Amino acid sequence: MLVRMSTDADQSSTPPRRRAPAGAAVLREDVTEAIRAAVFEELAAVGYARMSIEGIARRAGVGKTAVYRRWRSKLHLVLDVVSAVAVMGLPVPDTGTLEGDLRLLYEVTARALRHPLASQILPDLQAEAARSPEIAEAVQKALRDGQASVASTIVRAAEQRGEVRAGLDQELALDLISGPLYWRSVVVRGPKLPKGHLDALSRATAAALKAL
């Protein structure tokens, strides 16, 4: 009896299974998010100047190559993460009154600014912004653009309700809405806000906007 031995040529009719792409072709989202979280933690722990890709990778539980596949330098990584803050988190209040909208905005913002990571990171990034135009632009975007979008929505709603006159100076309105709380929480960095402070601030800001 003849036993026919199989050969590579005989097996060629069955197409080989394709390997899944690896390396730079696959960027797992859970790894990306772990790295972003590690950036905030590392910034809070050591500051931008002492922060390193090695430290970020170690804190995220990944290799350095996982970081470099996504960002080519520490600066670009921080710029990306800080810029992402501009599109995160702030709700668009819809309470039916200008003072109520301001009160809700202040409550959410004050809570965010009191977070340990924010209270440590923001002053450090502000110092770095004085030395780096790129960081300055990213910090401005993160701190201003998100607030500007919400503030303009609040003002437009107040205009439609007849609480403020139409055509308010949007830049001045943003300064009035965002400036006092940011000054108190980030620049002065005083003790915890006293009871009733946000209520009083909401009333005063609403009155100022109506007086414009």
C-alpha cells in the first residue's frame, strides 16, 4: 500500500491564517486612558519639570514604547492631555434663571478646583506656561475655552428670557462669570469657601451681568 506524504505544495490550497496586527498598528484604548491618568498623577506628584516618560510609564503599568507610540515627547503628551480638559466635564446649566445657572456652574467648578490633582497641577502648569508658549496656549485652551462655551450659553439663555440685554460683550461676561471663583480658588488659594459664598457670588455676578 502506498502512503502519500503531504507536502507544502499540497497544503497551499488552504490559505494561512492572517496574524492580527501588532505593535504600532494596535493602540488599545484602555492603555491610552491609563497613560492619560498617569500623566495627571505624575504632574501632581513631581511637577512638569521633573516628570519623565519613564515615570509615566511606570505609574501606568506599561512600557515606555507604549507611551512613545502615542506621543513623541513629554511636551506633546502633556499638551494633548491638558488640551483634552477643554472638552470635558462642565455641564450646561438649564435651571430657568440666570442666578440659578450661575449657582450650578459655580458648584461644579468649585468642586473641580478643590480636587487635589487640580489644586497641585494648575499652579505648576501656570509656571511652566511662562516659559513655554506651547504650554501657555494649551493651558489657556483648557482653562478658557471650556468655560467660555458654558458662559456664552448661560448668557444667551438669559438674553432670551429678557434677564440681560442682547449683545453683551462676551469677553467681559466671561471675565465676570469665571474670574472671581478662579481668583479665590487657584490664585489666592485661601481656605475652604465659607458657607453661602457661592450663593452670594451667584447673586453678585447675575446683578453685574444685568447692569452691563
